[in-house]
Amino acid sequence: MLPALGKGHRAKMAAKSRVIGVLGGMGPHATAAFYQTLLDLTPAKKDRDHLRIIVDNNPHIPSRTRHFLYGEESPFPGMLECCKKLERYPVGLVALPCNSAAVFVPRLHAQLGIPVLNIIDVTANAVTRNHPEASRVAALGGYITYKYQTYRPFLQAHGVDLFVHGAEIQADVEKLIETLKLAKADEAHSRALMQLFSRMRTQFEAQAIVLACTEFRCLPAKVGDIPVIDSSLELARYTVRIAMS
């Protein structure tokens, strides 16, 4: 089942080259981790078995968070420009490994002839497909993901409750994300994430946790005694599946 890409989008992709476009740079390390995951997931025995992937790693797209917080320049024009360049390449679809930027996906679709995969939609489907027992889920992500509860409608469509974990924990989540953007991920970062998992489980009785920021893909370990769904990994899995189907 390929829930996030309908028949129309698959037809558009089939009509074009099966080249994968990646709109990256939000942030650069998360994009590199996503690209590496695409390579790791591709069942290749020779170089030629890998997918052809065009990455536009554009860290100069304006901040998604500062746009919503302070009314600063919108990232949408820069995102659209990158997507149009990828479309002209041509690529068959665009993967966007950034949860905060996913709020702009419907507007991108309206102006493009190729699909842009929605990481939130893909991840929400993975939650219910792989963990059908989880009815109470936490999403650990950046300001936009938390403030606007962007996962809520996608999870609710499957009868899953997304609960609000509160400003105190969110401050710790955002602090961890910012340090991951600036420093090489190490065991200290992993321990900090494990502590967040523990608080989600003990304070809120979470049954599963979504890593709703692609920076978390940079961490060496993301396991605990609670199901964890990595949005970057799920987007990579879906992208490879679509491209090779």
C-alpha cells in the first residue's frame, strides 16, 4: 500500500524520468542523513542498482520557524523555486525531509506537475501500519510541529490521539534539535533523547513516539522500551518503495 501518493501522482511520475529529487538544506545535516538512508535502504549490489537522486541542498531558504514566530520572510518562494528547478531536471517526485516545511506541501502541489511527498502523511501511515496497538502518540519536533499540532489531523484520520506534552518538555526538545543542527551527533545527544522518551512514557503514558524532526536521524541510537517512529526513515522507505515500484 502506498498511502501518500495517489494514482494521479504515480501516473505523473511514470510519465517523467524515475529520478528522485530531494529538496534539502532544512537543515543540511538532516539532508545528508536522509540521503545516506536512501542509499542504505536501496537493495543495490552494484553502483548501477542505486537510484538516480538530485539533491538541492539549499540552506538559504528562510527559516520556517522565524516566519511563523516573527512574520519574517516566507520560505515558500524559495522552496517553490527549488522544486521548479528539480521539476525541469526532470525528476519524478520530490522528497522533502523537513517536518516544519511540510505545512507548505499543499501550496507546492498546486503549482507543480510532480508530487511532493508529505513526510507527515507518510509517517502517520507508518504509525498505524506498524504499530496498530498505539492509540496515544507523542510527536517530538520543532516549534511549528508542536505549536500547530501538524500531526494531529493525519493521526486522527486513523483513530490515533496526539497529545500535547507541554511547554517544559517542548523547550528541551527544541534545545536538543538546535544542538544537533550545530554539532556532530554523539552519545550525549542520544542520552538526552532517551530521557525524553522516558518522560513521555512515565508522565504521559505514551504508547509510541514519533521523531517529528529529521535532525533526529543524525543520532547514532534512537531505541528504547517504547515504539519509536523516525519520520526521516519512514520518508526514505516510502521514497525508495515508490521509485522502485
